[in-house]
Amino acid sequence: MAGRDESARLQGLLSGIAGDVGELGKGGEWAGNAIRTVARPDFMAGSDKVLGKYGRPEFDMNNVDNLNAMANWASRNGYEDQAKNYMLMSQTLDAEQQKKKYETATAQDTQKLRDMNSTIAGMNTTHSEMTARDVRDSNVGPMPNAQLENLNVALLNADRQRSSLVQSMNDRGSASRYGNGVEGDDALRLIAKEDAVLRKQQGEEADAAIARRDATAKWAELIQQSKQVPWETFQTLGLSKRDHDTYKEGYANLVNTLSEQYGPDHPTYIGRLAEYSSAKLEAYKGQGERNITAVKAVAPTVGARALTGLVKSLDTQKGMGWLGKLATDQADALTWLQDSDNSALINQVMTSAASTVLLMNPELKGQPAELDKAVRDEFINQMSTVSAEFAEEYTEDVLKRAENRAGADARTAIENMGDGYGKESGRAEFLDSQAARFAQDLPNADPSEVTADWVRENHNDLWQEWNDTFTRVWKEKYPEAKSFGAVPDGSGMGITIPR
């Protein structure tokens, strides 16, 4: 080999080495690209995004497993600080989730305990009611009660379930770093406090409802007291009509004054009227007691005198009436009054009537005739109320008297007619006047209601007697008048020739 030229081969070798060195740079570029590609979170699919088994996981700060995977990935790739941060975040999140899980379970079980307690309380109420109705003693021993026995079993099971739930809560608390091992017992105490607060609230609400009811009742009573006191109240207290009139005048004046200042719905308006009436009644009280005492002393005497007058007025067999007709039969009411079986009731009612009149109209004490008449009228009204038999007898007497005086009344009415009256207009006025007199005699009658039409409807025979009497007396007064046909309304014969 000595003396041989090797320069060409050596140059080629050096060129190959240079090419290989150049390729080493390209390899470095491939490695860097590979590392960057693997670090991309979207490079891998499925669970590897969370766990990062073959690459960097997708970051989720609310997932403990993901945070642990991020810590492992960072550690594998040399990012120790990031790995520590991810691990700390994982531990913190895990602690929060475990605590929340514990608290949620405890809250749910506490609510279950509330529901159990409510159910057991209802069962206990039913048990008490059923036990009260249960027959334990009889001739053949206790009566079978399947419903009660079933309820006893149900109560026992419910209590066991509650105890089991309490123990389960305690066990969970013991196993948890966030518990204390007495969660179930604490829940029972909490529920007991809640029940006590609820009972107190319900009691307060009940008390408030009672207070509202009492206040409403008091206001209703006050409103009633603010109304004008009726005459009957004064009468009961032994006060006179004059006393009541004086009270009414003062009440009316106060109403006018308060209406201008407040209005009828204002509390002051109601309260002042109630105070006025209460004060007046209190002031009159002593006077009423004195009046009653005084009236009791004289009422029997006044009543006896009035009774004597009533008997005389009813004793109508005193001779002949006009045209020689007997005025009336002996009054039926007089016979009833003279019956010894009725004497006790008569004296009692007459004394009551005298007391009523004397208290209502004390001014009549100095007017014996007017007093006796008022007592007689009051006696008739009271006796007609307490004795249906007397009312019937006395009403018959009133009807007879009304029939018997019709002739004389018709004569007087026709004689006193002015030029403006004809037969029918005169008849209408006569019937109205007879009805008015009839109303005065009827016991407990309202004169405003007793009209000629009312008499025709309720005592048609009497009305017909009045009508016929007027026709007869008219003919006697005006014999030249001619008549024909029956008037359709039954009011007698039509007169075609005026008087």
C-alpha cells in the first residue's frame, strides 16, 4: 500500500459522517414534536382524558380523580410544584365532598326521624282514644279488640325502626372524621326542642285567637250597649215613661254631637253612647227601686178598685136599648171573672196591671177615673195573654157590643154628615169609624191594623151587621130614596135617587 493515493476514499468517508451528523438534528426535532403531541389533552380519547394514563388528562377542578391524575402526570413529567398543587386541590375537594356527604345524610335521616315522630305521635293519640273505649271488665272478661292489638304491634315496630335509625346515625358519625358518634341522639334532642317551640307557638296562636275572640265579643257587647235602651228595660227597672222620654232626649242630643265629631263607626262614638246609657241606668236604679216599692204598696188597692169598675162595666143587663131591644146578653167575660176558680189568677193579673200602669204613668195617681180605666185596659190585655179562655170570652163580648152600638152610631153618623157626603161615601166613613172603636176594645190589638177591610176579612158577620145597619138607618132617614139591584162588592143595596 505504500505509495498509493487514498485521498478520494477518505473524502467520501468524511462526507458520509457529515450527513449522519446532520440527520441527528432531525431526530431531535421529532422527539420534541412527540413530547408536545403527547402533552395535548385532546390527543387521547375516553377515560384517559380524566385519568391521563397515556397523556396529560383534561383538567377538571371539581373531580377528585382528575386532580389526582393531573398530579401524577405533572410528577411523571418533572413538574413537581404543579404536582403538589394538584394533590393539595384533590385533598381539599375530597374533604369538602366527604363533609357534604356526611351532612346531607345526617340531614336526610333527621327528617326521617321527624316524620317517624309525627307518625308515632298520631298513633299514640289513636291508641289513647281506642284504649278509652276498650272494654277491659265485663262478666266474661276483657272484650277482644283486634284493632287495638294491631296498633300495639305497629307502635312497637315503629319504635324499633326509630331506634335503629338513631343507631345508624350514631355509627355513621363514629366512622366519619366529621362526626361525633351521637348524631342520632342529637337529632332526637333537636326534634324535641322543635316540638316544644311548635307547641309554644301553637299555644301563643291559640291564646291570640282567644284574645281576638274575646275582644270581638267585648266590642259586640259595647256596640249593643251603645244602642238606645228600649222602654221595656226602663219598665222592668220600675221607671216611668217620663223617665224614658227624658233619657231618649239626652241620648238623641248626644248622638247629634258625636255624629258631627266622629261618625257612627268611630270607637269614641260607640264608647260614649254606651257610657251614657250605663250611667243613666245606674242613676235611675235607686229611683226605680223606690218606685217599685211604692207601687207594690198601692197596687193591690188600685187593682181591686179597677176590678170593681170592670165588673160594673161588663154587667150590661141594665134595661132596654133603643127600639125596645135588650142592650145585650150578660157579658161572657163577667161570668168568667165571677168564677171563684179564677179568683187567684184574676187578683194576680190585676195587681200586675195596676203596677204596670202606675210605673208607666205615675201622673195618673191623682186622676182616679183615668187610672182605673188604664188599669182595666191593661188587665184585659194581660189576662188575654195568660188565659185563652178569658180572651175568647172577652172577644165575644166585644163583638156583641160592636153589633149593639152600630144602630146608634149609624144614626149619629148620618145626622152629622155634611153636604159633600152621599150614601156610599157616608157608608165608608161609618165603617171606618166602627172599625176604629172596635180596635180600641179588642185586647192586644194594633189600631193601625184594624181597618174596615180587616174586620170584613176576620169578622165578616160583624162587618155585615154594620153594613146592613147603615142601610136600614139610611132608609129610615131618607124613605123617598129608591133602590134596586145588589152592589157587586156586597156593600148593600145601591141607591139611585140621592137624598
